[in-house]
Amino acid sequence: MSRREGTDERTLSRRDILGVAAGAAAALTLGSGMRDGALARAAEPDLSERQSAAIPKGRRALMAYSARTMLMNDKTKYPTLPSGLREVIDFAASVGYSGMEFFSFTGASSFSQAPSAEGGASPSAKQVRAWLDAAGIKAIGHYNASIANGGAIGLTPATIDAALESAAILGQPQTGSHDATNASNQKDEVDKAIESWNAMAVKASRAGIPIYSHSHQIPWSFLLDSGPRDAKGYTRSSGIRVMDYFLKHTDAKWVKCEFDLFWAHVAQHQFRSYTNPDGKEVEAVFDPAKQVASDPSRYVILHAKDGIKAPKSPEGYVICPFGYGDLDVARFVRESKLDSAGAWWCSEQDNADGGDTDPQKALRDIANGYRGLAMLGQAGGVGAPFDGAPKARGG
């Protein structure tokens, strides 16, 4: 995040910070000047390392999935919007982000982008590392997944080596995966995932790079581990949740979790009771903050996105940028104790794709997400989200 020449960081106002983000979102043509500016900003003192900054600047990251339309943008269609990883990385740096998490759906780590973008359709990890270093951005992780049988699966023994190799090149502190337990809540299936992940943890330990599992809502459902069996397996639960069971039986040093704030609250909405071994219904409402606080060291990245209450929808919420919805994010930050573990707060918007009707939506969501991270806990809150195409200061 940039600042005006000679401005004392301790006196920077809320309006100053919001203006910087708006100006960054308006800088849509990313030439060498913007790259140089991003590098210069990365060397400046931290604007938000104040007592009132709930989430330190050095722990604010962007999930590249939020910019997927920009990654694949062809300049012949939208010439003023970012295109490809280089320009998305530069844009993230200009907004103020310090880190970036990547994603791929090809099994091993890969970096797909528009064929016309700098570096071609699939730039190498070494090339991506050079772009990150030039922009002053850290690679914080990689969401690795494969598409199989109409759905996604995470890291496997067949893909772990390539994922660790890519992570080493990018200097990632960890590398990750789609939900390790997939959509299963059956103990037998979860035990197989645990066995596989403990085997991969051996390779992770040799590489010195922990591996993490993402967690949508199903991993926070109740594990079916007791009672009568039917064709699918167990029909009742002892009350432990799937991901909690997975974490309790995997190597705590080398197997971690990526906590998604939105999907955790969907789990709170959807999985509020279980049938115990005696056949009795037991209410047990999920508390995301208490779950993380039970062992903050297991949660290395938090996907920071908010939700607007939508009681008639199956999820109970609709995704919106961090700090702008109805989730009690301030309580979560305060009670989860993630600050003590040094976790990354990674802004992500699953619904950032505005299509041809709103091609700038991803840029606004990225800027709004950063503003939510930066302004949480500030007097007056995060302010109103950007409306339409953001305008640069003085414009």
C-alpha cells in the first residue's frame, strides 16, 4: 500500500487508506511504471503496524482464485484490465497485499493464464517467483486439486512430490490442498485420508514444507463413527467433527488446516445436531472461533470472506468481501487467537467473476477485501464498499 510523500504512518487516516485502495483499483493499465511503484511500496514502512490494526499488513494476502477472470483475460477483449499472473501480482501489490496463495486444478501445482499474457499459457514456477520478488509479494501457499468423477480431490501420493518442488521454488512456507476428506463423513473413508496424509507428511518433513488441507463446510459436519451400519457405513456419531478427527490423527507439525471463515459459518448453519450412539438427538452448534482457538498452530491460512444472511438459501449466507457482511469477524479475530500463531489472512471471493455484465467486479472485490482486512477494528469500520468503477484520488 502506498502513502503520500512525508506522511507519518501513525497519522494516516481511514480516508487515506481507502483512497489508496480506490486509486489502486482504478490503475487498470499495468505497465513498467506500476511494477516499479509496487516494488518501491514494498520497501516502505508498514502503514498499519499500529495498536489499532487487528490484522497486520504483513499477514494480508490474496487468493489468486479471486482474480481468475483477470488471469485468463485476453487484452484484445478488455485491454485496460489486468491479464495474466504478472499483472495480477502487480495489481495485488499496488492495493497493499503482502502475500498471495495460488490455485490449480491439474493435480500438481501449475500456473494457468491467458496464452497472450506475459510468460505464455503456463509460466514456470521460477518465472512466477521472479514476478513475486519484483513486486515484493510472498507466495504463502498453493491450493492443489484435481478434477475427478465430476468433483475435486486434493493432494495425493501421486501429486505431492511436484507440489513440494513447486513450493520450494516459490519459497512457500507451506503448500496445500482441496479438502483432504473430500465430501465424506464416514469414519472408514476419513481413516483412509488420514493414512494417506500421514504418509505424505513424511515427504513434507523431508522437504521442510508443511502441507495443509482446505476446509469447506462438509469437513465440519459430524463424523459418522458409531451405531448401526447401513449400506453406506456408520449411521450415528460420537459428536466429533470430521476435520477435528482428521487433525487429531495426523502429524501436528507437518499437517495443517486452511480455515475458511465463510464455509465454517455455513457449517454452523447446516450441522447443528447429531444422533448419538444411543439414537438420541444432541444439539452441538459449531463455533468457528473456539475451534481455531483450541489449537491455533494447526491453522496456517484463513480464507477471509464474509457472508450476508440469507436464511432461505441452503448455505444460510451469501458471500461478500471480508468486513462487509453479517459474520462477527471482529469476534473471530479477537477470540480465535490466530494472531499468536502468525497465520496469513487471505482475502478470497468465490463469486468474484462478474462476467461480461460487470468485468471489473473482481478488481472491486480484491480492493474491498483488502480494505476489510486493513480497516477491521478502526473507528467507523470499513466504510461502504466501492460502487461501480473505482476512481483514483483527484479524479
